[in-house]
Amino acid sequence: NPVRDSLFHAGWKTVAVRPATPGWTEVADGLPEDAPSVAVVRVGSGAALDLTARALGLVQAWLAEDRFEDSRLVFLTEGAVTDAEGTVDPAAAAVWGLVRSAQSEYPGRFVLADTDGTEASEAALAGALATDEPQLLLREGTLRVLRVARFSAPAPAPAWNPDGTVLITGGTGGLGGLLARHLVAEHGVRHLVLASRRGDAVELVAELTAHGADVSVVSCDVSDRDAVAALLDGIPAEHPLTAVIHAAGVLDDGVVGSLTPDRLATVFGPKVDGAVHLDELTRDLDLAAFVVYSSVAGTLGPAGQAGYAAANAFLDALAQRRRGEGRPGLSLGWGAWAQGSGMTGTLGEADLRRIARSGMPAMAPEEGLALF
């Protein structure tokens, strides 16, 4: 099936580790005065934006010092990624997304390592770093490295309840509108709430209504928790919320050296904060589906998209955490959609050429929708 052949996932491959003597310098918020071959910073826990902004500052400071040109800076996390369903920290995962883009821009300068906090994994860290792999997962002293492979067992499709309401954030945007049409035409969805910042989609509503759907368009800033709560409270009891699809997002691309915490916050607002509000405020509801529109950027960390990669890595981890809690959670890491059908509609020619060089051609809308 050529459509299903488009599906990939990030997996972890076990590799052997040879014993090695630890030889790194640990740093906190400052950088070492000398130039160690390896410096390690422990990311810790905290809010996603705070952790990611701190990582950004360390990356920029590291790159600004010529003495570190032949050194590696290791970001050490605990539970940012996992090789199985279970506990994962979306905030720390956002750091992974940002640093992945830094790795793409400056190969060999940064390493990501995640441990389970056991003595065996701490002891194996030196040997893991000696492999020169850029992304490391240590569990009970066993090293696994990231590999992207074809995904042969896609998640089962949710059962769409024709009497329930489906909420789509970013619902009047390019991808949101395409998805709304697809759900009505192909999955029999009859009750839709389309949330967007501008809250205006006369032609889209008329088209969906003509196909038998009851559609509400609501102006909502999903980065505002109170606004999301009011949005959910407005869904009628006779057609309760049964599915959430979070497709809201904005771009603010730039090389890692040009980013600021404020620019990170611009991207995090609709994607990260919106997802957190939806996750928390629907916790007690019996949802059939909770789907987040993520991006392959969160896994591959393309150059020039560190903020976007961070936000999408957060979404991937949030969906994984939900599944570990026994709740529905699916993150779709889309590649670029054809210009005009998604956020690529805002990109210039230079941006499109950069994406094309990645080896992933843009998807036509019908190809993307066939995967939903």
C-alpha cells in the first residue's frame, strides 16, 4: 500500500557499550572556564518553555566560544524519551526537539542522552558517549540509539460516534478545514466544533452543512486556559465531546543563533499550551480520540526550526504519556503538506527549497488525508 508505506516511527536499537572512564565536566547554567572534550548539563524538571529557553541559552553560549569548537555539550535528561509506553516528561522532550535542530545545524557539537536514573545507566554513560552517537537512551545500563524505521502496525482507527462532537483546534486553517471535510465525508462525523483565533469560515461551514453536518465555529485562543474551558463548556450535553484534534500552530523559524525565549513562546503558545489545556480539561471525559497534529520536525530536528521542533517533540511525548496513563493519545508527525494546504502556505521560496533538500517532498492533501 503506497499510502501506508509513508508511515515511519522512531525506534531504539540496542548496541553494545564498552567500558570507559568518565571524562567530562558537569556544568549548570554557566560554562566551564577550560575546554573539556565533553561537558554535561543535567536538564532536570520544570515547565517546557523554561527548560527549553535554558537549553537555548546554553547552546548559544557554547557556540559563541571558539574554545569549545572541538568539544561536545551533552544534554542529560531523565524520562524525556522512552523505548516503550509509559512515563515520559513532555517538558524535557521539548529540549530534545530543540537540541536535535542544533545538532543538524552544528553536527558533532551536541549530544542528547536520557537515563532512567539507575546506577547502571550512570556507569554506562561514559561508554555510551564514546560511541559518538548523537542521541542515546540508557535503561538499566543498556544503550539504545535512535533509528527511524518504516511503521508496519499503525494505530487502530477510532470509532467515530455520529452523536458525539469532534473538536478541531485550528479548525478553520488549511489543515483543519481539510480534516473537517474529510471527517464529514469519509467518517460520518455529524457534529463539529471548529476553534480558531479568527473564528470566521463562512464558506467552509456552508460546505459542511450541505453535507449534513452541524458545525459551530468558535473564536478561541487555545493558549488561554480560561478560553479553552469556556469552549468546552459550550459543547451541548446532547452531543457530548467524544474526540479532540489539536491542529493549532504557528511558525517562527530561524537558525538557533537567532532565536530568543520570546520567539520560543510564540510557537509554544498554540501548540504546547493549547495541548496542555486540552489534556487537563478533558481528563474526566470519555474520549474516543485525542489526536495532536505534530511534525516530523520534532523527531528529525531540521536546521532552522529549533523552536518548532521543540514544540512538536512536546506533543509527541504528551500523546505517549496519555497512552501510558490508559487514555487515548495519538501524535501525527506530519511532513510538509503541499503549499497552501497547511502552514507551508506562509513559507517563502527559500524555505520551500530548504524543505525539499531534506529529501521529503511535500504531501498532496489527498495523500495526507488518506493516512488519517
